[in-house]
Amino acid sequence: MNMSELLVEFVESTIKRMVDKEKEIKIGINLSTKNIIIQIEANKNDLGKIIGKKGRSIEALKIITSAVKNTKFPDDTRNICLEILEEQSKFSREKV
């Protein structure tokens, strides 16, 4: 299993245990030279559970995900970034 698959599977399985609508969880990953960006899509009612009070849950998930990466791939020095994708607001502007 490569690093991308491992990290996506880990984050997805962890988040699915935290939310009510686990079928709506989608995880994507983008790799760059300095960062590994893991993008999380979820039902808007579950976002608070993922983020946690004062961001503690998402920060803890980031730390644990980094530990998983560093344990399995110790030579990879890239940072883990977790990004929650929210629906784009659909406001229409009126012409003045």
C-alpha cells in the first residue's frame, strides 16, 4: 500500500466513526514537494464534530495522521495538512 492510500484510508475510517452521515464522507489527497494536503468533504451538520471544540478534534487527527505517516514512511519530510471543504455559498449579488 502506498502512502496516499494509507493516509486516505486512515483519515476516512477515523472520520466515519465521528459523524452521523458516514456515507457522505469524501476524502481527497494532493501531494506537493512540501505538503500532503488531505481534503475532507462531509455533511454540513457533521462539520462541527470533525472540527471539534476550538479545533481540537481536527488538530488531534492531524497529529495522529502525521504519526502514521512518519512511522510508515520515516524518510518523507512533508507536512500533513487537513483541509475541510465546505459548500460554496450561493449568494447572488443584486446590481445597484
